[in-house]
Amino acid sequence: MKVYSRPFVAHLSKTLKKQPEFIHVVLGPRQVGKTMGVLQLIENNFKKEAVYASADGDMPRTSAWFLEKWLQAKSKSPAGVLVIDEVQKIENWSESVKKLWDEQKIQNNGQKLKLVLLGSSSLNIQKGLSESLTGRYMLHKVMHWDYFESAASFGLSLDDYLSYGGYPASYSFIKNRVDWIHYIENSIIQPVLGKDILSLARVKSPALFRQCFDLACAYAAQEISYTKLLGQLQEKGNVELVKHYLELFEGAFLIKQLHKFSNKKVLSRSSSPKILPLCPALFSITLDADLSSTESGRAFELMIGAMLCQLPGTLYYWREKNVEVDYVLKFGKKIWAIEVKSSEKPPRGLEKFKENYPTCEQVLITRDNFQNVIAELRRHLA
């Protein structure tokens, strides 16, 4: 059986060859195939000139370990490729990378090693990038598996994807819902919340932190004020704390906060957010993967939103009094008003939005046409 190759693999291969003067950082949520994709890249394009090394393991990895791998790659091919996986587990990793990278940059022999970094702790890596490696890297985001990939590689139906979609390793548990829930909870959510976030961020109340995450996912594809979200929590907190927690979840690629579309950026940023879990599994698990027809419709809306998030541009929602538009995609001067229709409700919001923004393009997405519509948007924005 042919192994599926995610789209980022071809893009990374192309940019690695065209832009060797940058460090290439592969970043995204856990368990979505980042390592497998990079190994495919090596096998297909750089097999004779690449060294792959993982910093994972029981023994601590020091700067000396990184230097050893660097020299190993240089000896194999002076202009080859070094891939470091789980880079966040190297002590002071960003400083070690910066030192060797800058030393190489000032050399004039024309033999420059290409460097690819990836790891499971996205927040840790982002922190190191912002502190030490500004201006030295290109970022390659690898997000959750969408419906098209899941259907092509695993044969998932749309209904299965809406209940279980996003993390491919979990698909083997679809026929046993209890095992699927245990996998998502113990292999995805707990490591991200307990290891990736809490190891870096100061959280006074881990219980409140977890409650906030569960509520954010439960309010999938809905606009909710920070005050209302705070009122749902069982422990005391404040609005600024809730905002901080949501930002941490967003930084870990679990959710996306959509702001209300407005030509005035101040009004947009001050609006109540629309919470968008970045794959259906994160919403479904709040319901023990037992979705009603209404909840399945909401899962379909968030699925579309998650795919739109991966397109160029910025994604918003829009509402004026009692009319709304599910998503507004803005790229440059182009605006798409997008309504996701999973019921018989008439899309009044599209017409109202058109009155306010006459140059926008109206898009109606249904279960019957979403594959063609998303494909067309991808072609237009490629």
C-alpha cells in the first residue's frame, strides 16, 4: 500500500532547496505526522546527504550532543541536511542552534548545512524561536488531518470524520468508542495541557485551566463572551485569566479564536471571540463522541472553519444584531463571506453582509458542495 504523503512534505522539500539560508522549523499539534513527513522527505529527496537525530530519550541532551550531530551531518555532506526531532529536549536548544548557525553563516566556503527542526512541544519551540532565532528561520505549520486526507488515506466517511476526525492514529479505535476516548484524552489532551503548556506557563489553578479548555471545546463554533465563559467555570477566576488560558490553548494548536469582522481593527480585537477547536475530535470528546443531528451540524461548521484557517489570509466571523455570517475570509483586498448551511435556515446574513461590504464574494457551503467549494478556494489562494 502506498504511504500517504501530507502536502507539507512537498512544500518543505521545495523551500529547503530554494531557501537553504534559513533554518526550517516544522511546527504544529501533536500526533499529526510531522516526524513521518520529514522522514519521507529525507527518503525521497536527501537520503544520501541527510542525518536524522531525535533528542527524545531518558538521557538529557546537551549542547555537546547537538554539536556531535552537527559535525556528523557535515562530515556526511558539507551542504547536506541535518534534521533534529524533539529539539525542545536539548538543554538551551535555541542558543545552541543560534551559535552553530551563526558561525556557519560567516564562513565563506560556500558549503552550508541545511537545518530542519521539529518537536512535539509547540509552545516550547515557539518560545525559543522568539527569544533567540528571530530572522533566522522559516516556519512550516502542519495542522490536523482534514476530511479530504482522512477519507483518501483511511476511508473515513463524513459522519465518521465529524465524530472522530483530526488525529490519524486514533482512527484505528473508531469501532471502539471507549478506546478512542481514552486515546484522545491520554495521548493528545493530557500531554499538551500537562506537559507542553503547564511546563512553560504559570497556571495558578490547573483544575480551572482544564475546565476552561473543556468549556472552550464544548462551545465549538459559537460566539461567547469572556464574561459568560468565566461564569461557567466552577472555580473563581477573572476575565484576564480566561483570555490568557485561551491564548495558551491557541498557541498549542488546540483552538482558534475568531474575532468579529470589522474595518476597524480596534473593534474587531475587542469583540467576543468565536471559539473554533481545530479539529472535530476536540469537540466530539466533550460529548463522548455521541453527536446528535444538531451537534453533528455544529461539528460540520467547525470542520469547515478549521479548513478555512489553513488558507492564506485571516479568518473572522460577522454579526449584526440578529443576523450573522459564519466565516469571513480576508486576503489582501479580497473578502469572502462564507455561510455553512447544515439546516434549512435561510442565509440572511450573507445578504446583509453584502449590503455593508458590496465587493465581497458570497459563498454558501453545504454537505453536498463543500468538497468543490474548498477545492476552488484553495486553487484561488494558491
